[in-house]
Amino acid sequence: MVKLGFHVSISGTIDRAVDRATELGCDTFQIFTRNPRSWGFNPLKEGEIEAFREKRIRKGIDPVFVHMPYILNLASPDDEVYRRSVDSLAVELGRCSALGVPFLVTHLGSHRGSGTDLGITRIIEAINTAFDRHHEPVTVLLENGSGSGNLVGSSFEELRMILEGVEDAERVAACFDTCHAFAAGYELRTPRGLGRTLAAFNDTVGIERLKLVHLNDSMGGLSTGIDHHEHIGLGEIGDEGFRGILHSQLADVPMIMETPEDDRRSDADNMRKARELAVF
């Protein structure tokens, strides 16, 4: 049975995320451990750490994922932004370890015109440096990009090059975002298109290196580069696309929804829709 969950808020105290995931009927969930749009952060409090660990075990929700803040850019040619990004990644590895979270998802960033090759090199060096500083058993998941602008990692080939360049291969794997993949030109709407996309992924990254799917519909069309998530089935991928995804190899790993917060559909409604499509 497919494991479904959401990115949930840590508002109040971080252990409240477990309560919110439980209320939504999540089998798995994802959080930020801090403000996703700021370099600054507060240290995790001992009581919060213990409460988070205890609640998660008691509720039986597993696995749990942490997402890196949006602000980092591991591919940046700007030395100050790059330094802060590497420091941020290293710190988050420690925070994941403290919370007992085994997976850390990260966007890869933009080379900002310096070229894809340099961007890939910067990302590999950033991950190697962060791993040298922190040896906790936390796996970094590289999230595929939407193909917008100078983003690195939007193609499966670029993800493979980064994965192959990291020295500690056992500590790095992949996160597949359906909205990003579709926006970058990978067809998901039809059985034939999905089959070709999965074959391409397996031939480059390797399906065995896939540890998480971000299950998001797309407001933008195929190959538009538009990173704008939509409610499940209401976007360009549609119900039939998600029915296929939820009955494919992608459903062998946990699936986290990062759907919009608006009045058209609640998280509970998206969960019902995903479970419905997973059954029929």
C-alpha cells in the first residue's frame, strides 16, 4: 500500500507537526525545521526534540523527511551565498540527526549564468564538504528541478552526474517531484509517456536510488519550466496522470504532497483524492 503524506507546519513547537500529520491521516510527512526563507534559525530545544521523537514513534509515522530552506543555492557562483548554503546544509544534517529524521531533501539551486558544469561541480563540493563536517546517518535527497532558467538538476542526466560525484555514495539519493519533472519536459499524463519517463530515470539515476516522491500536480504545461504546484488532479497532469503514477514504480516509495493552501481544496480533500486514485 502506498505511503502518503504532506509537508506539515511546525508552528508552535516542532512536535506539533506530528499531531498535524496524524490529523490528516498521514503515513509519512515532511517538515522544515526552521524558517525556509531566512539564513537565521533558533537552536532546537531539548524538550522539543524529545517530544518529536516520542510522538513520532507512538503514532507509528515512518519515515519522516526534512526539507532544506528555499534560500540556499548549492550551485551559486557567488562565494558568500555558496558559503552560507554549505554551512546551512551542514547544520541541517545535525538537526535531522537530533530529531531522528533519516532523510534531508534539498533543491540544488541555480548556476546563475556561470554554466551547468560549474554548477554541478559546486553542488558536489558542497555536499562533500557538509558530509566531512557531519557524519550523522542522514541521507541527502537531491530534488529534480523544473527546468526554469539556470536551475541545475532538472534533467536526470545532471542528477546522475551529481550522485556519481559525491564521495560518500551511500549518503545521497534522489527525490522525484512530479510537478518539476513535468515542467522540465518529462511526460507523466499517459501510460506510454510515464513508461518512457520511468525508463529514462532508471537508465540514468536508477530507480533503486529513489527514496521519495513529491506528489504535486502542475499549473504549467509540459516543458514550460513553470514551478507552480496545483491540487492533485486539478492541474495539467490530471486525474489519469496521477492514477498512473500511483500505480507505478513511483508508488513503491513514500509520497509527500506539497499542494497549495487555498479555499478550493483542503489537505484532507487532497488526501482523499490521492487515496481514491491509488485504489481505482
